[in-house]
Amino acid sequence: MIFERGLKGIPLSVDLWLHYINFYITEFSSSEDVEDKTRKLYEQAIAAAGTDFRSDKLWDSYISWETVRNNYKAVTKLYDRLLCIPTQLYSHHFDNFKKHVEDHHPKEILSLDEFLKLRQEVVKDAQDGDELATEGPPGTDSPPGVDAPPGLGYDGGMSDDVESRKLRVKIIDIREAMFKRNENEVSRRWAFEEAVRRPYFHVKPLERAQLKNWREYLDFEIEHGSHERVVVLFERCMIACALYEDFWMKYAKYLEQHSIEGVQNVYRRACEIHLPKKPYIHMAWAAFEERQQNYQATRQVLINIDKNVPGLVMVAMRRISLERRQGNDTDVEKLFQDYINQSTSPSVKSFYSIKFARYLLKIKGNSQKARCILTEALERDKRNEKLFLQLIDLEYQTQPVDVDRTLEVFDRVIQNDVQLDFKVKVSQRRMEFLEDFGTDIKRITEAYDEHQKLVKDLNTDRKKKHPDQLDDSSQPPDKKQKTETINGSGDSTSHLSSTSTPDTNHAYNYYYPPNPSSSYPYHSNYANYGSQYGSYYPSY
Amino acid sequence: MIFERGLKGIPLSVDLWLHYINFYITEFSSSEDVEDKTRKLYEQAIAAAGTDFRSDKLWDSYISWETVRNNYKAVTKLYDRLLCIPTQLYSHHFDNFKKHVEDHHPKEILSLDEFLKLRQEVVKDAQDGDELATEGPPGTDSPPGVDAPPGLGYDGGMSDDVESRKLRVKIIDIREAMFKRNENEVSRRWAFEEAVRRPYFHVKPLERAQLKNWREYLDFEIEHGSHERVVVLFERCMIACALYEDFWMKYAKYLEQHSIEGVQNVYRRACEIHLPKKPYIHMAWAAFEERQQNYQATRQVLINIDKNVPGLVMVAMRRISLERRQGNDTDVEKLFQDYINQSTSPSVKSFYSIKFARYLLKIKGNSQKARCILTEALERDKRNEKLFLQLIDLEYQTQPVDVDRTLEVFDRVIQNDVQLDFKVKVSQRRMEFLEDFGTDIKRITEAYDEHQKLVKDLNTDRKKKHPDQLDDSSQPPDKKQKTETINGSGDSTSHLSSTSTPDTNHAYNYYYPPNPSSSYPYHSNYANYGSQYGSYYPSY
């Protein structure tokens, strides 16, 4: 039924509940059990939305519905529930309650137990009062056995009116205490509620302040409120913040301590109803299901987002790592291959090839196949620097390092048709590699000479591009020497800058790499002969 | 003797040679063999400096010395040598030569052979002339056996004057041809010589143009000149450019095809006389000696520069790699340890520790000891990021990767007292590592959460520092989503920048790393979980 589906979606919508109930009443007014059914509906609504700070309308409607039916005792019970719940119109309810007490005789509105209890107290108070007032002699007591049942007939020396008044006072007093406690709870939430500018859903984003308020309000309830209140508040929040993944995730995270189904339900609503195209919530759901070892469900969640938003590398990698953790090697390889084939951009193809090669090398220990993958990738994406660096790293990863093979790769890169500055970087790596691993000094010297040529070319290139570039060749050699041959602890940056314009007229960077002695920047990219990736890395 | 030592240093100084010779003449005028001795000195001088473009003074002095001694034949021989050598005053020499021919009878200035040869030619020419002139009848010939020996007595019908004149013409003609050839050679060098503004030594640096001219002049002679001329030009160049390592190295490089001793001599002069504190020339010398397998000499050269300019990492690493190539493992380890102990700056100590660890791991396969070295280094240099990265890389290098141990290192770094932005980088690496190697999804989610906290801290940090920083949280979520969940081929830089100010209010970077989906920059530092060095690397 349409209402039920709607309420499943937004169980907090008081209006929707009221529509539903009114609709029901009008529709089924004929059937005899309509009243019970209606009451059930009201109870469902209260259970779902009754602790909502803004549920007053619902309560009022329920109360008046019972009042109309003269179920005064029921009304009192409702007030007893309501007066403990922090809601916006808490004091208005208390006033109505007082009116309700005035309008009816206590007998009508109280359960028999409470009525008798209170009446006894009233009588006792009265007797104490009498004893203080008139001390008659023994025997003036009414004769035993003549007492009428309390509240009927003989009224212990009070008129019914007097007694009712006294009873009403007592009834109110008790509720007054509740009210005070509740008022305090209300006051603690008032600021938060005040700050909620847009409780309804809207595609336009909420301002930062709103999101902040929701977050703090939720944290407050999580700390002080009942689980029920927290859930209700989350439900309210999810109406206004339905487009914000982080609130859905906060909700799911909260529920993890209470109910697995609850969490799954939250994720389902978020991913299937509100955010079918948001990857992080899907990732979170998948991670949750995987933690529950629901691997099939995990797969499905990832496949969904992968369908809804194709080309998300993060999702692809998670799908792959899921199969890896399951030990499904063939699936891992198949996925890698599929992503390589499917992706349209060459750089992405290459990215997956690098990942695949890395997996083959480091996890399967299959360097041969890793080499093939990278070589294939290079045929598709001939100038991709990352592929070349990966190829170098592949050789460098093997233990012990095969120097000749590694050098072949270095040479292959440098002879290749790649950017000049990249060649210079790789050539610098090669020199370091030779200094650390090379077995033939001749090879080192050659590499140095080749490097110098490259640096020279790079600078002529640069000067073409920036003819206004500063030229430091006018410095006297020994001055230059000071900066050039400064020891390793020298300020690297200064050397980097001077590196970028090596003065090929001076010996100390003619035959040798631009100030290798400014060792830190020069030697320091140690761990990665292979990879220059670090420098594409976001530098925070 | 002082002169000889001086001339060993600057064998090209014509003035020095002349002083030496004059000094000798005056000193030893008494001894009877002074003339031979002096001539020997002149010959030495000519051999050393005679082909110098500016050696005219020397030649003139030699020639006049012989002239004074009436050794006209010797003078002619000197001219015959001089007229083939491109020198500045080449035409002045030719004029002097003509005068020399005029002043003396051909018999005096020519060797007997040349004299006879030329005279025959003259006579022959004359006879041909006669035959054409007077055709006498047969029998008018002079009776046989009456002929006088030529040049004496009967002169074939010519007066001696006429004959000498004709001889002189022939003598000059022959030299004229030489002169022309030489003039051409001079003209090819004139521009270079013109451009030499400062032939003498000076500590002040030469302008770029001067160095360029020298370089081109040398290349010209190497291509067209004789080996002798090239050497002499180098020697001249090394006077003006004595402070420029690259010219010394160019010289040594040239000599390698001719003489090992020559090369060693050049390096010795450069390193021991002129450039005792220049590292590159020493490195080049060491490399040369190592190629000759003179390992002891190699060691000595490196030790010298290491003494003269302490703290050059480049030199230290060469000393170490020399021993490594020799397989002297104990020396390698000792050198590493010494450099670690000697170096004053902590960062340099750490640098050597990293190198040492790398050597132990990749060459000796001793990861255990490598680990110790790095741990020791961290005790000295507690916040050195490179050491931490090296420690990570060490674990990552092992095959297969020990995931738990690697993660321990990651955690150790992140919990350590290092820069926040560094923590964020390492934490990002850890997430990638977990995605690729992790066996437990829980661990990944935790890492993500921890990463988000770090990023959040980093941003609050930033905002403290730059409160004027742009805040993109006002963008509608879906707009942001477009940039955030763009697929891997997205322009990385845009993501880097947005990464650096992740808006922690939005789901898509709240629970997850700043746009992991901007995969390239994020996943791309693949090869180096361990090392961030790449980013300290000179970015050309």
C-alpha cells in the first residue's frame, strides 16, 4: 500500500502519518474494528515519530481523537507519556493537560489504582488535619463496620467537591514534576532545534552551519539521549541531509553497536534510494558487508556503484582487492584484464597495467609475467613515464638486483622518445644506480658524460623557452665552487635551483651531474631508482 | 735547476725559454761546448713551443743567433721549418727570409744537394734557351772531355751573377709555395687567435665568450691539426684556463688515444698544482686510474680530495663503490661506519645510514643488519622522514612482503613525532598498501578513518596558518561530486589542489581519503610505498 511504502521511506513524516490515519478513518469508518485499527495506527506513528521534538501535531491529534471518544483515562495515559518527551510545544501540552484535569472528575481520568492511591493520601492528609484541628474524646469515632466503601456514600467528612479539588492538586503536582524534568531536557535541545533552519529535504546543499549543527546535535543525543531518541534524530537528520554521505555513514556507524540489520537497512536506503551514484557510501557498505563476511553482498554493492558510475578507479581496486583477499587469483587477473581493456583513456589503461604488474611481482612473485604486462602496456602507451619507471622498479625489486638487465631498462628509457626533462631524471637515477650497483667504472663515466649531454640539451631547450633566464656563468669559479662543492648538509633547495640551470662552462658541472655533492637532493631519491611517482604526489 | 722546473710547469712560455737560454749563454760562455749546448736548448724550446701561434720571438732569436754565427745554411733550414708553421708573424718571417737570400750567395745558404739540384735546373733552362736561340751546325759543339766540373771555371755560357739571380728566384719560388700554403693555415686560425683576449693566467674567471673560443679552437685543431699542434694549443689553453676543470678533462680525454702517461701527467698537473680542491677533476682522474686498474692510485686520488675538501658525499660514495667493486666488503662497511661517525650534520649521518642500509639489503641481502643500521640512525635523528621512509621501503623490498611487519612500520611512523603533512602522506601510502596487500578489510576501514582524522587536523592547522584560505564547502554536493568522483583519467593537478583542502564536511572525503578516485596522483606513487624521496627531487 502506497502510504506504507512512503512511511518506510520517511517514517518521521508526521504529516504523512496523519494523512494516512485520516485516510484510514474515512475509508474504513464502516468496519466495526476501525477504532482498534486506528488506535494501532496511532501507536505505530508514535513509535516511529513520537519522540521527535516536532511531533506535537501527532500527539495532539491522537489525544483529541481519544478525547472525542471520551476515553479520558487513555488521554491521561497519553499525557503521561507525552509529558516525559522533550518536544517543541511541551508547555502547551501541560496546559492542555491541566485543562483536561479540570474538565473531568478525577475518577474519570485516572486509572482505578491511581485514583484510590491518591484518594487515600487525600483522606490521610484530611484526617491528620482533623486531628490537629479538633481533638474529640475517644468514642466520638464513627462506630466500626459502618464505614461506607471510600469515595461512595460517606466521604470521611469532606464534600466530593473539596475532595476532587484536593485530588486535582495532587494529580497536577505529580505531572508538574515530570514537566519540570522535561522542560530541562527541552532547554538542552532548544538551541539545536532553533538552529535547524531546513528540516525538510531539498536538493540545494545545506550551509556549513546547518551541517555542523546536525552533527553536534547528533553527538549530543548519542551521548545523552536514549537509543530511541538517537535513531529518531538520525531519521530527522537524514531527511534534511539525505544527500550527504557522511551523515548516512555516521548513522550506520552508530547502529553498528545495536543491530546489523539496522546498519544494512540504512546503507540500503542511502545507496538504493538517495545516493545511487556516491562511491564512498557504497565503499563503506561493501566494507561493512565484507566485515560480516557476506562476500556475495559485498561484490554486489561494488558492482552496483561500478555500473552507476563507471570508471572509478577506487571502486575497481576495491573489487580487485576483495577477490585477492578471497584468494580468487583467477578473478583478480580477470578483473585487472577487464579494467585494462574497458578503460578508454590510455593513461588509465596504463595505470591498471602498473597495478597488475605490481600484483604479479610482489604478491604472485611472477616477475616474468609482470614484465610482459608492462611491455604490452608500453606498446599501447608508448611515452608513459610511469610505465617506464615501473619497468625500472621491477628490475630493482628483484633480489639480488640484476645490474645488466636493470641498466638495459635504464638505457631503453633514455633512448626512448620521452620528454627531455624526464630523460634527465632517469639518467640521474642511472648514475646513482651505477655508483651503488655498477661493476664497471667505465660504465659510470660514460653515464656521467651522457648525462651531461642531456643536461646541456635541456638547458639549451630552456634558454630557447626562457631567453631571459638568469645566467650565473659570470660568477668566479671559486665562488661557484663554494656553492657547488658544499657538503651534504648543504641547503638542498639552493642546489636544486642551481641544478636547474647548470653552467656547462664550468668544470664542476660539465663532466658530472649538476652538483652531485649537494648530496641530499641528489642521492636522496634512494628508495626509488624505479619510481619518480613521489614527485607527482600531492605536496601538502 | 729552477728554469727546468719552471718550464716543466709552463713549457709554452717563450719568454721563460729565452731567459733560460740567455742566462745559459752568459753563464757558460767560457766552456767550449757552449754553442752546441745552446743549440740543443733552442731545439728543446722549439720542440716545446715552436708550433705555438705566438712563438715568433723564439724563432727570431734562434735565427739571429745562428746568423750571428754565419751559419747561413742552418738559418735556411730554420726558415724551412718556420715557414710551414702557422704563426702570427708568418709574413714578416717570409720577408726576412727573402732578405736572407738576397744578402748571401746561394752557395752559402743552401745545402750542397739543393744547390746542385737547383743549379742543374737553371743550366737546363739556360741550354733549352740557347738551343731555341742559336741552331749551330753539328761539329760546332765543344770537343768531348773538355768540360769543366759545373759551377767552377766554365759556366755554360752564363756569368755567376746571372746564375745566382736565377738561383735566388728558384729558392724564393719554392718558399713562396710553402708561404702560400702556410698563409692559408694561418687564415683558418686567425679568428680564433684574434678572439684570445687573455692568453696569460689570472685568478679572475674568463668571460663565457673566451671559454667558448678556446673550446672551438681546440675542437678545430683536434679535427685539422697535427697531434703536436693540438697538444701545444692545449698547453696554451691551460695557461689561460688553468682554473677550469673541464678544459683539463678535455685535455686528458684527448690524450687518452695517444698516451696513458700523458693523461696521468695532465691529471697530476691539474690536481696537484692548479686545482687541489676541485672534486670533479679528481673524480675523473680516479675513474681513469681505476680503468687502468691502478686501484692503489685510484684510492690515493680519492683520499687526497677527501682530505682537501672534507664532507663531499660524492667523493665518499666513490671511495665506497671502489671498494665494493673490488669486493672488499669489510672496507666498504668500515668506510660507511667512518663516514657516519665523522660527519657532523645529523642529516648527513642519516644519509650515510640510508646508503649503508641499502647496500646491506640489496647487495649483501642482509635485511636484519640493514634494519639495525636504520634503527640506530633513528635514535640519533629522531624525526628524519627519509629514515622512516627507508624503513618502510626495507620491509616493502622483501619478497614476499611481510604485511604485518610493514604495517607495524607504517604505524610507528604515523604515531611518531613527525610533521603532520608527512604523517598524512605516509598514512595515504598505508591505505594504498592495505588496498594492495592488506588481508583484513577492517584494517583498511580503520586506516581510512585514521587518515581522515589526520587530514582534518592538517586542514585545521592550515586554516590557523592561512585563515584567508578558500573554502569550497559552499558548492552543491553534486557539483563537488563531479570533480570528486571523476574517473582516473581526470586531470591530476586539479585533484591535487582540491586534495590539499579537503572539505571534511562532505561525505565524499569525510570517511575516505581526499578523492581517492582522482586516481592518478593518489595511486600513482606506486613503486614507493617506502619512499617519498621523489618529491624532494629537483623538479626540472
